[in-house]
Amino acid sequence: MYTINLQTPQFLTDSNGNSLALIPADEYRELLALVEMYEELEDIRSVREAKGEETEPIDVFFERVEKYRKENGIS
């Protein structure tokens, strides 16, 4: 399991009474990486759930992409 040891954030309150939490930039980047990892896991789960769908080899997929790009003037 992935764990992050976070420092206690500092809180600021603006003139409207809204609170903001401040955390160090490196902790923020770690949290973003963790979120991305979980999003990738969700993508993997979605693919596994869609097993019944027809698939194609990756080289065939890239050939289709390349053909589409050439036909549409995308470099």
C-alpha cells in the first residue's frame, strides 16, 4: 500500500470566510502522483470489465492512427 506522511497544513481564511489549506509543493506533487496512480488503476479495471469487447493488436491500432493522421493532415 502507498502511504504519504503529510505535515499539518496551514490554514488561511480570506475576507469572505473561505478557508484555504497550504501544503508544501513536494507533498502536493506526491498527492497528484497518487491520484494519477488510482486513475490508472480505474482505467485498468474498466478494460478488464470490457473483456467481452472486440480487441485488436497494438500494431494494427497504430496503423489505423497513422492512416487517420495522414488522411487528416495531422503530423
